[in-house]
Amino acid sequence: PMPTATDSDAVVPARPNLTTLDDFNRSNANNLNTGAPSGVAWSQANGDLRVNNNQASASDSGQAIWNGTRASGPTFGTTQAASLRMANSTTTNDCVILKATGGTANSPSSYLRACYQTTGGGRVRISTTTNGGSSFTNRGDLVLNLGSGDTLTVKASANGTVEAWKTNGDGTTYAGSLVI
């Protein structure tokens, strides 16, 4: 017989299968775009961001906003996802930015960010800004412990749901979702 679902069954959403837009596999450079493949275009602001040992590296706080193109169509859609591999020991406030609008390519005025924080055993803090990052509104936390080599994937859906996953050698762990 076929198994049947009950009200207590939890359906865990699958992690988005993302296309790699930039793997940073190029010579060391003081700019993320130097030596980048065709279609890769980063806007950098407020920091010292570079390619170092085939990784995006920051020696200062700052952000890099993807504004490149894809062969398959427009760069952004109503549902967006991004991932970040923790290449070194994890640090508080390694973030991905989604749903960036307004402002300039270097400094959008409104966006959602998902930042890893080591506090309390690990969490992903979801927050939003409408003033270019001068201040943020905390929308909630998802419990997730990341280590070196783990990948954080975050998806922001058109309906306002934000979800997070961790991927490592042991598989994928779903952290949960929240509606902003």
C-alpha cells in the first residue's frame, strides 16, 4: 500500500539547485572582476574585496552586489536564492543579499540580507533595510550551525517566505522558514 500523509507529517522543501555564477577560480586580484569570466560583473562598495587563493576575500567589511548576466535570461527573478561557502573558520555576519532594489548598483537602497551569526550555537539572522543599510529591521532567526567548508543557501520567495539550508559532506540540513 501507498503511504498516506497525516496532519503531523512535515514536508521539508528541497534546497534550490543553483547555477554557479562565479567560482572565483582565477589569479589573485584586488578587484572581484579582474580576470573574471564573461558575464561576471560585481559592484563593490564599502570595503576591500578581492580574489585571494581562488576565493572571494574581504580584509575589511563591505559588500559585493551581483549585477552580471546569465545566458539563460534575466539576472534576477521574483524568487531568488544565493549560497555562500564558509571557506575559513566561520565568522559572525558573513551574509548573502537578496531582493536588492533602488539606489545604485554599488549601494541598493532596499534589500534583504541573511547573515550567519555564531551566537547561541549558530543562527541565520534575516533582516531588511530600506535606507541603504544605515539600519536594519530584524525579521527573525533560523537556528543553524555552520562550520568551515559548509555552504549556506538562502531562498527568498515572491510570497515573502525566506528559507535556509546548510550543505556539507554529511548532506543537507533544512533550517526552516519565516515570512517577512
